[in-house]
Amino acid sequence: MYDDDFFEEEWGPLEDIMKKYEQVKSGEGAGIMDEEEFERVIEYYFRNNNEEQAMLACDIARTYYPFSASILLLRAEILTQAQKYGQALKTLDEMEQYDNHNIDAVLLRSDILLAQFKYDQAALFLEQKAEEYENKEKIEILLELSDVYDESEEFDAVFDTLNRVIKIEKRNEEALQKLCFWAEFTERLEESVTIHTQLTDDDPYNALAWFNLGAAYQGLKLFEKCLECYEFCVAIDEKFEFAYRNMADAYMRLKWFERAIEVLEKHLEIAKAEDVIFEAMGYCWERQKNFSRARYYYRQASQLSPQDDGIFYKIGETYAREKQWEKAVKSYSVALHLNKDNASYCMAIGNCLMEMNVKSEALVCYLNAVRLKPGNKTTWIALVRGLYLAGYYDEALTQIEMAREHCGDKPDFRYFQAALLIEQGKSKEGMLQLEKALKEAPSRVKLFTELNPEYLIRSQVTELITKYKKK
């Protein structure tokens, strides 16, 4: 379809054309409208969702231009939008008597078949048509075909069809962008490496090809190789923002946090600020134990995404790492206010309150966590540990039995049971439970020893631990 500027330049203002059309429609006009003027009128009504008037304009136009393929194509488009697919297909059949090599008609017929869920027919039709066209028009058909295969969930065929486009036009932006996604989706990353290595060999200044090659290596977890590709990509196009994003991700996975920060700062220079970029910078600073700097970037992220509870939780984590318990509680509380059903936030607040020696409030938080996630072992462990530290040994043992009902008999629960029995003066029973736990999961013994390091003074305990560590 033509745009308004084209018609304004070629055939005069729309107002004049519509006035002439009204005269022709009423039989008052002495002159005849040009075919293109009729097209403009039909376009006007069609764009304004006035299908009835658009069809009327088509009918009037056909009395003057009965063999016009363009008028028939417009009629078919109007019928398609009205979901009158059978009439639309008949109109296309008629149109092809006058113009059997019209790319727009090919694409419209494909759209109609798709709308009718006739995926196989659409694919076969486009495959046949692709042989009749060359260059740009063939590419259009193949891109349409890739969409058909997507709709019919033939995902490998999508990848193969996009690759056919690339063989015709090495820098086809749409095909390259889609190929990157489908390589990962279809798990054909190694094939993608081969395709894009050839592309970059043939055309070393193809930034998208370098990006796709980097993405394929990144998907294969070959991070140093992917970084080399992204370096080529940004050397060609220094404003290729997704390359900087992926570079930062690769550096973070390699734990090269200083380099990741440099890349993210470059991203901020060339693109609009985004919460995910600030959050990534916060993460990098946090991993370098610069918690105040991490908080600065997390807060920047929270300003752009004030409803993201996860960011406030991360701010709380930085305070907790610095043992600033009160500030940590405030941040965790904001996160919990935004997401009231998150058990992890309840546990985090409970842990801080325990450190602040506000045990009763901490236990309430742990109970809330258990209520939210009764099938999660971690919530029960937090509650039982809190009860142990608060000295509620009987209640802790009761909660262990309830935990087993929800989560099964886990070795972690036995370690806590052993400690609780020892604290109640039931050392023999406690040692039996400790031995059972050590048999099942010796690597988890820290759960027991961290509750009270003085347990390690007991020879019976150290002998048991030594025995099962050797095993």
C-alpha cells in the first residue's frame, strides 16, 4: 500500500480526491477518476476501519477498471480483515488472471491460509512460490515461510529457512536477528557457530554476524571465545547495546567483575538507563564486597522499577553482609510489603531479628515463612533453629515432627533433633540421632556443630564425626 505523502505528491490532496469521488458516487461528476485515485479512496476508508464504504469504493472502481489487479488486491485485503476468507481467496484467484506475479498477493494468500490454520497448505504454497521469485522478493517469501513454520511449531524448519535467507543476503537484519534466537531455542548452537564463522570470514565487517557468533559461543558456555566476538562486534558498531549486555553477562560468569562494570558503564553511555543494567552493576560491586557501592546502583534500579521487590531484598542483603541488622530489616520489609507471599523475605527478616536478639518477633517471621511454604525444608529449618536458639526445645521437637509430615524424614531434621535432645539432657538419644544423620549425610554436620560449637568438646561427638568423615 502507498502512504499519504506519495498520493499527495502524485495525485493531489486527499480532500480534493474525496470530493471528486463523492461526485462520481452520486453520478454528478462529469470526469473519470484515475485508478490510483480510487486506490487512495479505498485506502482511506480501509485505514479508518470503514469496511462497508471501502467495499463500495472497490465496486465503483471496478465499473471503471474491471481488469485492475491493484483494485482486486485491495478488495481481497478488505475481505481478509473482515475474516471472509473464502471470498478473499476467490478475489485473489480472479486478480491472478491479470497479475500472476504479485508478491503482495502471495503474502496475503499465505496470511489467509494461516488464519484458517492450514499450516501445511501455507508452507507448501510458499515453498512453491519461493522457486518463482529471486532476490528481495524471494527473501520476503522465505521470511513469511519462517513465520508459517513458527506458527505450526516446526522450529527446526524455522532455523533452516532463516539460514536460506542468509545465503541469499548475508546482511539481512531480520533473518540474522531471528537466527540468533532460534539457534538457542532449537539447541543448534554448534551449527550456528559454523554458519556465522563462515559469514564473518566472508564479511568481516558484519556486526550482527559477529554478535550471533558470540551468542552461540555464550550458549555453549565458551565465554572467552564469545567475548572475542563481541569485541569485534562493538569495534564495528560501538553503539551495539545488546553486545555490551552479553559481554557483561559473560564477564560476570567468568567472575571478572571489574571488566563487567566497565562494559555496563559503556552501555549506560550509549543507551537509555534501565533497571536491569543498574541491578547488574550492583551485583558486580556486591561480589567485590563493596556493599555501599552496590547499594547505590541497586537504589538507582529501584527508582526505575519501584515495584520490584527483588531489588529491595538485594539491598537488604548488602546490609546483612555488613551486619547492619536494623537497616537490613527495613529493606527486607519493603520487599515483603511489595510481595507478601515470599517466604524468603520472612526468613531474612527473622534472621536479622535473631541477630538483634528480638527472638519472639523473629519466631513470628519464621512461622509466617512456614505457613507460606510448608513443603519447603528451608523454612522449617529456619523455624526449628530459631526455637532452638530461643530455648524452646520441646516446641522445636514438635515442629520437627510436623516438618517431617510435610517434607519427609530429612537428615537435616535429625541433626537438629540430636542437638535438642542433648540440650534436654537426653544425650544417649541425641547421639543415636546424630549417628543416623551422619550415616545419611555426613557433609551436613555443620548444621549441628554451628548450633553450639561446644558440642565439639565432647569426645563422643568428635569420635562419631571423625568416623563418618573417614567413610
